[in-house]
Amino acid sequence: MKFGGTSVADLDRIAAAAERVRQEAAAGHAVAVVVSAMAGETNRLVGLVEKCSSLYDTREYDTVTAAGEQVTAGLMALALQRMGVDARSWLGWQIPFLTDGVHGKARIRDIDTRLLARNFDEGRVAVVAGFQGLSPQNRITTLGRGGSDTSAVALAAALGAARCDIYTDVNGVYTTDPRIVPQARKIDRISHEEMLEMASLGAKVLHTRSVGLAMNHGVRLRVLSSFTTDPGTLVVGEDEILEEKIVTGIAYSADEAKITLVGIPDCPGVAARIFGPLAAVAVNVDMIVQSASPDGQFVSMTFTTPRADSALAMKTLEDNRESINYDKLLLDNKVAKVSVIGAGMRSHPGVAETMFATLAEKGINIQGIATSEIKISTLIAAEYAELAVRSLHDAYGLETAAA
Amino acid sequence: MKFGGTSVADLDRIAAAAERVRQEAAAGHAVAVVVSAMAGETNRLVGLVEKCSSLYDTREYDTVTAAGEQVTAGLMALALQRMGVDARSWLGWQIPFLTDGVHGKARIRDIDTRLLARNFDEGRVAVVAGFQGLSPQNRITTLGRGGSDTSAVALAAALGAARCDIYTDVNGVYTTDPRIVPQARKIDRISHEEMLEMASLGAKVLHTRSVGLAMNHGVRLRVLSSFTTDPGTLVVGEDEILEEKIVTGIAYSADEAKITLVGIPDCPGVAARIFGPLAAVAVNVDMIVQSASPDGQFVSMTFTTPRADSALAMKTLEDNRESINYDKLLLDNKVAKVSVIGAGMRSHPGVAETMFATLAEKGINIQGIATSEIKISTLIAAEYAELAVRSLHDAYGLETAAA
């Protein structure tokens, strides 16, 4: 059971979360609880570090920020004890949660479960501080963005847990963003692959890293709310999904920028000369489209990048103008990516046609297309994003689909 | 170098403390820095624990509260690095600072200095989180009241440090409380024994526990302010004090209560029947005076206790009235203890006479007397405490004494 920052934001919420743990333990299950820092605490600690030193040593950053989860772990253990549940806190270094030495975004190498196994044998709930591990140099590491989700999934995998329940502030995963489409329906079951596409396209419920980890280790996830009794959404292997839906959901990302390089002489190595320098400065690139001029002598290259990266991308391309040898450089900061996701589309042709027809009907111009086995993404003007999501949700009949 | 909570209360103060460390390191010294939690942080964390659970598991209490020093240690290391000083943080479990398993008030058993020695060999400043250690069960312990001072002194002893500098918010140790006697003079050197008496009698600069530890291990202490350039007070062995002053200082404690049991039949075991039950409920007892009635058949027993303990002491004595068999029980909550301290009084008679004469001259009645080799304490009515301190400070010429 993993509780995020809003689920442990104050002592009342910690008590409410502890009550859910108590019920699971009372049902006879061995329970490991992974906790985040209390909402706002990590930001406070990061703020102290950043104000203290702009170019900070990430080892000290980790020492400072890991304190947030340490506090919650102790408080959660106390809240459980008060309810008569035998519980103790475990810090990353006590288990240990062995990671590499890449501070600030460490990767888990191994979780030693022997001490925890003894803990469970003694009928005790293990309260584990999320987000943190131990480096080969015996120092505290943190796991970076989505760290506590990753802790929970990795621990579930190491323990061979029947399920990893991620408690958050939403009821589960929806067919699309309910703020845009009020008729959006909560999904009862979704495959890891579909969830990964949803997560990578802006459905903020789970971090892609933890979904990928769950997929690779076959960990059954449940996403549910700390504040309701809704059973949430199960994220499982495809083998557990009896009847695949053709389309599971519509995801979108409004924070995209489109960059186009025009008039590049067509010769081998163009892509490498463009994307090499961008990779070197860690600009994320997505949806690359290359097109040739009518006479075949020149090509143009279009790609998307998160809007936050666009200034750095433009500067990098300007700096490399000579080596790339383009004629013009264009930036459109007002584009959105809208995607249709569904494992069933592998065996059902026609999904793409429905998408294109729906967008055309609404007069929405498609500026780019990218596809995977279970996803079709289109790039459109940002102002049409919400209209596109609503129309597609309707076109695939998602609000009426059976569970 | 140990910095208390007010010396690391915010990032500016941490930077100022780091600058002092930088100067010591630049002078070629190997420096270990022990830090407390930022002022107010330990209270915040203790508040969370106490609100979470009234009868809390002290192991979890320690896990939560130790986070405060962890944060400061990381921030101090970062502040030093920003100044170009090679530094790293060390948590109690990393060194390790081995303690017993008495959580909340653990005692240090051993400090393994091998990793720190390597740290110094590499020219690095070690920033050590105070107040915390590691239990035999591999869990975080905290050292209780005055914990960070104790950490610093114990570490200085283990490292064989030339000096342990305790940075606080006062300039050093004074001949008496400057709020009462504005002419009070800062003491340049004082022996451990004298300091121990000063500390136990209300001079709040150092905790008795750390002074006792320093005395037992011959650690040279320096008490000085983070906020001035005053060199502070050196607390050293008597062998380092060339010319002992007869009287070093006047200490007082205004928070005393006097309890008297009247009319106890004089037979063996009276004291045990009185003080046994008080010890069992952890009432602190000081200045015991037994006096006999004129006919020798009855005795009365008077003792002092911190005012905070007086209600518990009275209730315990009432509960044990039958076994003690006293006639009357009297409480005076308005007494003060005023003490004259000086290692030189061992070899100079007449110090007590001066004290008694001075108090008599001011019409102050002495309700009890206790002496040690280097201290004479008198119990007087609380309303006379300030007058007594001022008169004695004057009588022993403390404001004019040479350094």
C-alpha cells in the first residue's frame, strides 16, 4: 500500500491512511506500507537546498530531502500502533534498498527482503520510507521524480506481492481527463502497456517509470483514492484482461512545441547532425517527421518537444546552423498531442480512420502523426485540443462502454 | 565545532557558521562540525509525534526527531562546499555513533572514528548530525536533552581533538547571570569541576551531561557566541589554570521547592523510607538536612526539589505517610538556591564566612546549607535571590578580578 503526499498531508490523513492499513492487516494480509513525504515537505526541503547552494552536491541534496519520508514513516508507524496494529518504520538504509550511486535519480539495484520477511513472520506491518535508498558508498540516495511510486512497485516485485495499491487523490484512471470530458468513465482494468501510454501522454495518476517497472516485473497495480471507497483501477498484464476494448482512452498533452527545419540539403547524416546536439543538452524529442521537397534536393525536418525544452532546443539548433546547413528554423509553441490508446487496436483495423475522420469533421488540421501498436498520436493546434479530446471520446463511444 | 539551534536557525546563520568553519579549516586544522536541528524544528517534530500518539514508541520518536539534525547536516555541508571547502555530511548511523538501545535518551557506547579519520586524511571537513546514534538493533537513537553538546564532546574525546568549541548565543560563561548583575564579568578560563557546578546550578550555557563527559575524558571546551568575535570561555582541566581564583562565580537557581517532614520518630531507616519512594517516581532531590528535636525523640527532614517536581513529591509523601510516620508535611514553593563556586576555596578558608556575613548583613535568613569541595550553597527565600547574588558578587570582588 503506497500513500502519496496528499494522502499523508497531515496527522488526520495519516490516521485515515493507517485505518486502511489496519483493515488490510486485520484481513490477514502481510502488509508493507510505502509513504511519501507530507505534502509540501519535499518542496520545502528542496527549497532550502536550492537557496543554500545553486550548484549543489546531489549527495547532500539526498541527505536533506530523504528526511521528509523518514518523518512520515515514523508517524505512520505511530498511528498504526495507536490503533493496536504492530508496526515499525524502515528507512531505505535499514532494509536496505540498494541503489546505484547516481544521487538525485538513483536506480534500484536490489532490495534485500530478508529483514522484512522476518518482520512479516512476526506479524508486523512494515512502514517503508519511499523515495530513498542506499548507495554503494553507504550514503542516502533518492530515486527522483515519481520516486515513492517506484519504491512501492520495486518492493512489491521483490516481495512477490499479490498487489501494489497506489493511494492517491483520484478515484483511478479515466478514459480521458474528466475536467475536459465530464462523461469520462473510470476504467476498471487496464493493461500495463496501455497505462504506460496513458501515463506518458499526460494522465498524471502514475509516473511512467513505476508503470514500466510494474510491467517488466508483472506487478499488479491498483490505483485508488485515499478519500473515497471506490475500488479504483487495476493495472494488470494483458492476460488478465478477458475482453480487450478496442480503444481504452484518449490522452492528450497540451504542453508541446513543434520545431521545423526547412531547406536542408538531402544527404546522409542529416538526422544525426540535428538530433545529436539536442541529445547532448538533454532535450526530449518526440514525433519526428521528415519530408522531402518536390524536387528531392532538400528535406525539412519537424519534431516536437516539451514546451519547457523549446528555448534550449532553438538555441542549440541556431548554434549548430552551419553543421546542419538548414535554410529556416520555425517554432510553433502552440501545439498539442492527442492520442487514442487501446490494446485492441492491434487486431481491429479502422481505429485510425475513425480518428482522422472525426478530426476532419471538426475542421481540425493534423500536423503530424505517430503510431505504435496500441496508440495513434496526432499533433494539432493547441486551441483545438479540448474539442479533439471531446469529439474522439464521443466517436469511440467511451462514455457508454461496458466495464 | 558545535553549532546549536539558534546558530543554524536559518540559511543566513548556517552560512555565517560555515564561514567560521572555513576559517578554521583554512588555518590548517582538521575540523569536525556537529550541528543541531534548526531552531524550532525539533519542537515541530516532537509536536507531530505527540499529537500522533500520546504513548508513543520511542523508536519511532527517534526516527522522526533525528530528521532535524539530518537536514542541518546536509545544508551545512552544502554551505561549506559553496565557499570552496571540501565537506560532507555524516549521519549517526554512517559513522557509526554506537549507543545503547534506550531510545529517546540513549547513551553513547563507542564512536568508530575510522571512516572519519579517512575523511580527514582526504582534507575534508566532516559535518556530523548531532543528537543521534545507532542502536544495537540498527535503529536510530537520540541522546535526549543536551544531546548535540554530548555528541560534540564525545566525538572530540574519540578523535582526541585539541578542542571542542561550543557555539551558542552567549559570549561565554559569566561570573553570574548578567541580567541580575550587569557588572558580571565573562570568565576566560574555568575548570571542568567549576563549570559542572555552574551548569548544575542554573548557568544554562552548557548541559551538565556534556560538561561531565568533557571532565571525564579531559576534553578542552570553549564556549563562545556565533554572533560575536569574543573568544569566549575555555573550560579546561585544573592543571591548565595557572592561578586559581578563590571564587569563580555565583550561581543561583530560583526554581526550587523546599519540603519539610516534621515529627518523625527517630529510628534507623528514616531516610530510606522517605527517599526510596521519591526515587521510585524519579523526583530529583537535593540539599537534604536532618535535624533532631530538643528531646532527641523526633527528627525533622528538609530537602529541596525542582519546583516542577514538588507536586509529585508531596503526593508521594502523603501516599507513604503511614510507613514514614511523620506528624506534619510542609511545602515552601518560594525558595532559591544561591551558590558560591571556586576551586580555590579548597585552600582558602574564610569563603563560607564571607558568604554568611554578607547574607546576614542584608537581613537574609539562611534556611539550609550544603557544601562541596568547591561550592557552598545556601537556601534562602526566593524574593531575596537577586539581592543575594548581587551582594555576593560584590563581596567577592568578582567584577574587578583580573582575567
